[in-house]
Amino acid sequence: MFILIAQKLIMDFFLDFLYFPLWWYTGGVKFMALKCLALIKSGNDFLAPGLWLRNIMVPMFAQWDLEGRIISFFMRLVQVIARSFALCVWLIFVVALFFAWLIIPILTVQNLFNFGN
């Protein structure tokens, strides 16, 4: 019984070792792309520059006088610009994370072969 279990474990190890690159660049890429899209969506939900832009002409704190409208407009304009910039930085970070997912196995194999040099 021990020999059968050992054979099965060794066979599964080698098959998983050979299947890993195929999974990494097919199912793994799909998994990571969906996770990255979810991260972008959550960043957009958290920062919500579109919501601030939709309400840019609505006075804050019910200040319907001219001064209140002017202050509210410029405050929201600054918020839209800052939140859009933060969302762009977040987008760049998530895209870099996705490309890191693609490059890590290649760099690992390259470093394994260049280890003795």
C-alpha cells in the first residue's frame, strides 16, 4: 500500500510540475485579470470621481447663495481632479501587478538557469 501511495504522490508531483506553466498562462491569467478588474472597480467605487462630477453644480451644505455655489463648485472641481488622479495611479498599479503576474515565472526560470554564473 505504501508503494502505491508513494507512486501516486510522485506521479502527481511531476504532472503538477509540468501542468503549472500551462495553468499559469491560461486559467491563471484569466483569474488574475478578473481579480485586477475587481480591484479597479473597487477603486472606482471607493474614489467615485464620477459621483463628484455628477454633483459638481449642486451646492454643498444647502448653501444656495452665490458664494456657497462658487465655493462648492471649486471644492468639487478639486475633488474630481484629485480623485481622478488617484484613480489613474491605482489603475497603473493594478496594470503593473497584472504584468508582474505574467513576468514572474519567466524571471524565476531565467534566474534558475543563471544561478551559477
